[in-house]
Amino acid sequence: MTISIKPTASGSTIEQDGSTILTVDGSGNITPSNNLYPKVPAFKVRNTTDQAVSNAVWTKIAFQSEEFDTHNFFDSTTNYRFQPTITGYYHFSCLLRIEGSVSDSYIGLYKNGSLNEYVVSSRQGTAVGTNFIKGSCLVYLNGSTDYVEFYGNLGGTSLNFGYFDTTSNCVLAGHLVSV
């Protein structure tokens, strides 16, 4: 590996193996090149319709709309799952808008088809109307066969994972934290 510092008329550039990795202007401002920081997997998805839920049954949350998905690892059309090809520790955050007469509410992260951990358990008692539950977790994925899906489990009557108009309030986001 060769590191070079090259003066320019307005500052300097720092190169690694002939490619500019940093530019320093005459005022000392440093601008990194795009390849200095690796692009890590990250996504944010939402649901676009109310999704009916049976009482006390784990139901996969159908996140159909991608706000962004940097590596196309989230399947928002068929399986509603995240399956990265990069090994590492991933952080996930989930927010659900729930409606109905709710006695218990849970979000579960399923890894490879089985409940891996409760992301959140909330509300032990009756709540009627619109409510929100949220949670987050950190999970290791092997980068080849591992995948995660998110499920909700609600106790009560007239239940659904809801949304407001065109702005969904059932949101899932995730990103690589460490390899």
C-alpha cells in the first residue's frame, strides 16, 4: 500500500494506491472520498395497508413499502424478510401502530423461521383504540442462510396493525453495526 500527500493550488490531497481518499482545502477543511467509508447494509420499510390480526396468534408483519434499502437485502414483495449476504451484528428497530381492544401486545424477531427473541412486550391490561408499541434488538446473522422476519402478537378483539393515510406508522429499520 502506498500513501501519498500531494499539494494542489488550493490545498492537498491524500492518496492511497493512486486513489484520492481525502482532500484538504486551504482553510483546513477535510473532505473524505466516497470510498473512504464503506457502504453498510441499511433499510427502512413500512406497511401500506391495515393488516388484520387474529387474537393471540403470532402474525408476520407485511412491510411492503421500502423507504430505502442500500443493498436490496429486504424482500418487501413476497416474504417480508431481511436476508443479508454480509456477516455481522445487525441492529433492528420496530414500531407498530395497533388498533382494537388490546390486552397484551408483543413484537417478536423470528430468525430462520423461529422466534428468536421478544423485541418488546407491552401493556398488561386493556387499552381500547389506537396504541403504539416499539422496541429494538441486536442479532448476529451469518451472511448466507440467516434471515429475520418480524411478527406481532396481540391479545384482544377487533385487532390490526394499522397505518395513518399514506404515512405508515408500522415501521421497521435495520443496519449493520459490526462485522
